[in-house]
Amino acid sequence: MPAKKRGTTSSSKSADFSQVDVARLAGVSQAAVSRAFTPGGSLSDDTRAKVMAAVKQLGYRPNVIARSLVQNSTNIIGLVVKRFTNPFYAQMIQEFTRVLQEQGYWTLVFNIAEKQEIEEALPMALQYRVDGLIITSATLSSKLADECARSGTPVVSFNRYATDGHSHMVYCDNFEGGRMVADALIDAGHTRIAYIAGEESSSTNRDRETGFVRRLEERGHALALRESAGEYDYEMGYAAAERLLLSGTPRPDAIFCANDLIAMGALDLARCKLGIKIPAELSIIGFDDIPAAGWPSYELTTVRQPFGILVDTTIQVLMDAIHDPESEVIKKVVTPTLIWRGSSRRKE
Amino acid sequence: MPAKKRGTTSSSKSADFSQVDVARLAGVSQAAVSRAFTPGGSLSDDTRAKVMAAVKQLGYRPNVIARSLVQNSTNIIGLVVKRFTNPFYAQMIQEFTRVLQEQGYWTLVFNIAEKQEIEEALPMALQYRVDGLIITSATLSSKLADECARSGTPVVSFNRYATDGHSHMVYCDNFEGGRMVADALIDAGHTRIAYIAGEESSSTNRDRETGFVRRLEERGHALALRESAGEYDYEMGYAAAERLLLSGTPRPDAIFCANDLIAMGALDLARCKLGIKIPAELSIIGFDDIPAAGWPSYELTTVRQPFGILVDTTIQVLMDAIHDPESEVIKKVVTPTLIWRGSSRRKE
DNA sequence: ATGAAAGCGCTAACAT
DNA sequence: ATGTTAGCGCTTTCAT
């Protein structure tokens, strides 16, 4: 089946040359060719020149797959993602691929739509012998985590907990972010405070909400209303806000949304459909600080996740784990920042 | 360097088992194990059972890298991307990875920031022996295209021309899209019509602009003003609109922007900073139809690229090319649709 | 500095 | 149906 053409006879198509071909043409051993491509391979200038001439003449290109087989290392990192269209995650992936490339790694993307799909995707990643895994928007079952550990593949969970005992973790302090928002809203004098949740099962949602609600309570406030978008997207945020604001109960004077997309949906519903004045009649605060949050049409107050730091840290942790497979589980927490903009009232 | 543990002795960490290990445990030949993992491999139920028992006991997982080496096929598609953060492209990548996975392929992402970087990224893709390449947001030099052809790696250029004689092409009819906008604006009675360009060197920009301007001229109109954002993003669009609308010359009454992000930047500048009424005083039309274009805060009239069709077609073309490497260059053109929304006046 | 040879884990052709 | 054998293209000893 492989339509492979070998040998020295000049044939025009689909010809992949190997080091044997190069060696033959250069009049050296195949090992010499290999050394010419090995950093630190000891080779005389003369032979190296001969090799390179032959390489150029044939248009030879090393076969990374073969190298990966013998070195038991692919220089590929598996990136498991979901919710791709959320700008926050899109930007993440962009950064991950970019920074990884700078470090000489390539990114194999595993796109999981349903929760269960990670059970298929992850074994594939292991079969491809990736050197490491970054998991965003999914949680490894402990069985999967064990398999990764057994095969010596380090895993970094990005922006979520992992209690499997093997995965490293890098995440934003979502709990603290929730607290910040509670303080901001209380300080601004709000009294009927609501929360719109994102994906209920996600640890990001749980932490943001818990931090938020606990802090409200600490300061003698209760959560007045709660609604759930179910997903982290605009449309679901819009719909959730609709349920929240048209529920018949007295309208809240502030809403904390689990992320920016939800907040923008809520904001649009409130001002475009219901004609509510933002922030005079209603404050809205999001989470992430995606680019659109800063656009003049939204001016969304939000909790910024410092994603450059998150990405760099994640990759650093992964690289450390790759080079020291025996290391203990590493956990890095990054602190978010509240970004004040026009969608919320300020302290009087 | 590879810390590999072999053999039958039960050792706990980093143990990757091979078919030899499985065979030994199952009391069959190594080839039998291979056959157990080969779709049409002939094997008795008895041996298959023995193999599977051993597989399970050891936690054996096939090594795809080794298979790729012998089969000369990786089941990996290289995806070359740029401008990741543009929602249109983010959505594309999401779709590409999803659909490719459905077909049993995995996506290796090559993120190129600078134009020149494709000269490094593409050879790497070839070294990884990808089964095919999808190029978005970049143009292959004919030298690179030749190398792909020589190595038998099919290439599909996504949303851009390729005149290299090898690359297949799937793109939206940007020229026609430009014409549609010209008609829409003229029909609505606009007389001072402007254009804000995206990345000047991109074929998408060139085609949209050419189609637009030609059609204006056909109908006896001239382009009143032209400004360039230089990039396809919001900030550059905002800045370009600022130059355009504050240039001192009489203000245009309509602007066609090379894509939605630029249009949203222009729209925000016009109404938030300059207080211009949209669309009463100024019509704005974009291109792409990203999700945000439909949000109530923007209601952006735009030319929709049917991206589901674009992606499906691209992958279909690529699959065909993979299975018939000798095929002629394929070119598929997809027609866009004008989506009317509130940011532009309608025919009176 | 260089070549010869072993072997990475697998598939596939060739026996039987 | 199953085992034997020969590679795939490469790195890496081990000699020299």
C-alpha cells in the first residue's frame, strides 16, 4: 500500500530519500549521515560537507517518525480542548501552540465535544506517544490519570483541579476572583445581588460561585437570585438573564456572571431588549477579560485571568515534569485582577 | 536517555509494553498480537481471546509511531494557521479538528506568526510525515509547494489562491461578496462610499476590494475614500476608522470593511466616540458573519462565509487527494450570502 | 572521526 | 490460522 519509491534511480514522484540514499551518494556510511543531523555528532568538516551536498542534491529530509521511534520521544505535546470558540480558550490555544513551538515542541490537538469523548481521545494521545499533555476544559478520570502515569506521560491540568494524584495543576484563583467581585458589588452599595452560573459541573464555576457567595455571606449579604446558563456562551447567558430578569421577583441591582460571554449576553438582554440602564439600574460583572470586554460597546467590568502568565506557567511546569518525571505533583495558582469598567457602579 | 523499562519482570513505572511482551504472556507469536489489532487480520477466536487477556493484564497500548513508520502514513493532518484570535479562524480550527477526528485523523497545529515562519514550519510538517496539509492564512512559496508535491503530501489552500500548480483550493467567493456589498450600498442610496482594507497582501482583501470597487464603477460610482487597517483585527479597524472619519474630507455615508472585526471597531468608534448614528448617518457592512456580528449591540450587516461548508469541502478535497495522489488540482468555490442587519440602511 | 551492527515496535509478505 | 522473517528509517553502542 505505501507507494514508496526507493533507490538511486531518479524517479520524479513521491520519492522520500533515506539516510542510506544520502550515504550512498556521499560515499560515506549511513551512520555518518545520522551524525550530521545530530547536534554534537562528531564528524569531520570534510565528511559533513559531503553529506550536506548529497542532502541538498536529493532534497533529503530527516524522518522524525523514525527518530521518535528510537528515541522514544516525539517532541509533540497533546492539547486537549473543548469550548474552542470561547475567545478566552481560542487565545489560550494560540498561545500554547506559539510558546510550545518556541521550545521546539509541536501541538497535537484533541478536540472533545462531549465529556465522555476524553475517554477515547486520551488513549489516542498516549498511542501517539506524546511527550506531555495539557488538559483544558476536561477532567481526567483517575483511571486515565493512572494510565498516563504508568506510561510516564506528564499531565498538566489547565485551570482546573485534578485530584487524581498524578496531574500537575496550573490555575487561576477562581475562588479569590469570586471574592473580589463580592467585595466590589457590596462596596458599591448593591443589595440585591444575583449570580449566573456557567457549566455547572466545572470547577471554575464552582470556585467562582463559592468564593462569591461565601464572601457575600461574610459581609452579611445573601445571594438574592441565582440562575444558570449551563454553558459558557453568549446565547445561554442571554437566555439565563432573560429568565432571571423576567422572573417576577424584584429585579436584582447587580449580576455576577461566570464568564465574560455570559455577561455580554446578559448585558445585551438587559439594555437592548429590556431597556435597563447599565450601570445605573444594574451592574454586571464578568470573568476572563476577553478582548471584547474592553470594547466601548460593552465596557465590561471583569476579573482578568492573566493568561500570558497562565500559559507560560503551564508550559514551564510541563517542561519540568518532562525532564524530571519523578517529580512530585506541582500546583501553581495565579491571582486574577479586577478590571473596573463602565458596566458596574463604583464605590460611592 | 529514554528511560525505558522492558521485559516481563513486573516493574511499576514508565513501563511501555510491546507486542513481544504481550505475545510472550499470551503464549502466541508477536505477529498474532499484531493481527489482533489489524482490522482484517485473520485470527481464531481462541488466540484473539488469549491476546486480549494479555493486553488487558499488561495494559498494552499499540505504538502508533511504529505503525506510522512501517505504513508510511501517520493519520495526522498538518494545519497551518495564523490570526488565531480572529473568531472566524478560531471557529474554523475548531471545526477542522472536529471533522478530521470524525474521519480518524488528528491535527498537528503549526502556528505561524510572521510570514517568513512558514518556511520553517512547513518542512517540519513534512518531517513529521503528515498525510496532508491544510493551509489557512498563508501562501506557499512555489519552492515549498514543490517539496510537498515531491514528498507526495497533498495540500489544500483554505480561503486563498494558490498558483503553485500543486495545491488544491477551497475558498469563498470573496470577489462576489464584494460585489454584493456594492450593490447593497448603492441600492440603499449611498453616495459617499468608503472601504477599509484588512491585511493588504492577503488575497481575501484583494478580492473583496476588487469585487467591491469594480461593481461600484460598473454602476457609475467611485470609491470615495479608502483606508487600511493593515490587519484583520478590531483595534486596527478602530484606528483606521478614526483616520477615515476625522480626515477632514466630507464624511462617507457608508463603509465596507474587509471583515467583521474591523467593522465592529469602526462601528464602535463611530457611535461611541463620535456619536454618529448608525445606520441613519452611516452604514457599516462587514465580512465573515462571526457570532458577535449578530449580537444586539452590533447588529452588523455582513457577508456570511458558510464556514461549515467551507470546512467540510476542504476536508473532502483533502481526503480525495490523499486517496488519489495523482489527481489534478481541485478548486472549489463557495458562494457567500449577504446577511441584512441593523448596521446598514436598506433599499428605500 | 568513522563504519558496522543492533534494535526501536510495528506490519506484511511468505511460509506452513 | 499461525509462526518466521524481513524490513520501515533512524539513533546509538561498539569497534577501529
